[in-house]
Amino acid sequence: MIAVDLGRLDYTEALDLQHRLAAARTADLIGDVLLVCEHPPVYTAGRNADLRNVRHASTIPLVHADRGGDVTYHGPGQLVVYPLIRLSGPRRVRSYVEALQDACVTVAARYGITAHAQRSRPGVWVGSDKLAAIGVRVQRGSTSHGLAFNVDPDLTDFDGIVPCGITDGGICSLASLGVSATVPEVRPALVHALAHALERPVRWMSGADLEVTPQAA
């Protein structure tokens, strides 16, 4: 599995890249890939999103996405990872989501934070506040979309939505929990934790090499 750091990338560009790579992965033209990035401020709505969860007009754009889940926010200071991998075995989707959750819990623990998953609602939580959002799509055994881990985003940007439609919980970040960390510092830790949780060895590759690599295993 290869990991590619895309830096700060517009959400629609990342979405287009995911579509192209997911199709290539389904056709076995490439191996498993992790796209790692940040986005400029954007709200995204999943396939079954309730748009009443967009609270008011905002300068932050709203983009519709073909993932599961409701409305969420992406922005600077948030580490986003899109795994484009092939799944196999029983309970493959549930096991995959649990692996994403486990990786986020592991990274939080690295910084002294006790985080947990909840059966009743998606994401990774610290108490009643969400530290990481998870929204995936699995089509013909191949994944797209993924997770967003809050390192030090501007949490007031979440005020324009009801994140994931959940009204009895808030949003937190490593910074709001008293951890001084940056996205570049957290990035390798999260990628390593994902590689371990997904049971796939990982190596880094440049974005320039990604499209021309016939098989990245």
C-alpha cells in the first residue's frame, strides 16, 4: 500500500482523483493507496444527508459527495485520509470501518487522549465530543472516502452545520484537548496506525509518480 501526501487540495479535486483511482483499483490497474491531505474550508453532504443540518448561509461552500453519512466539515488543521483499497473476507465493510476507528483511537492515545468508538453513531469520540469523522463508500469491493481527524482546525467553522446530524454531542480536536501538535506531526503517526489496523505494509510515494505507477502494492 502506498501513501501519498497531497498537501492542501480543493475538495472537488480530491473527489475527482478518488473517482479515478477507485476505478483503477477496482480494475486492478493499481494497488492499494492512501491519499493524505488537508482541504480549504468546505461542508460536504453524503448521499442521504439531511440538508436541514446546514444551519445558515455561509461563505463556506457546500459540496455533495457520494459517501455515506450526513453533513460534515473539512478545513485547514484537519488531517484527511482517503483509503482506496480492496476489501475481502466476511464482515469486510464493518471490519474496515472498525480499522479506521482503531487507527484514530491509537493516534489519540499517542497524545495521551482516551478516545473511543460508539456503536450507535459513526466517528471517534472523546466523551461526548467527536475527534474524528468517518464516512466511506464501498463499491464492488473497493473503498473511497475515509476519515477526517481534527488536529487543530478552527472549530467555529463547524457552527454552520449540525455535524453528522448529531445534536447531543460536540466537536473537539487535539488542540482543544490541550495537545500541541501540527498536521505534519500527526500525519505519519496516523498513516502508520492505519497500515497496522488494515494489516498492509505502507510506503510513501510522491503525487507526481502516482498516476504513472502501473502497480503500487
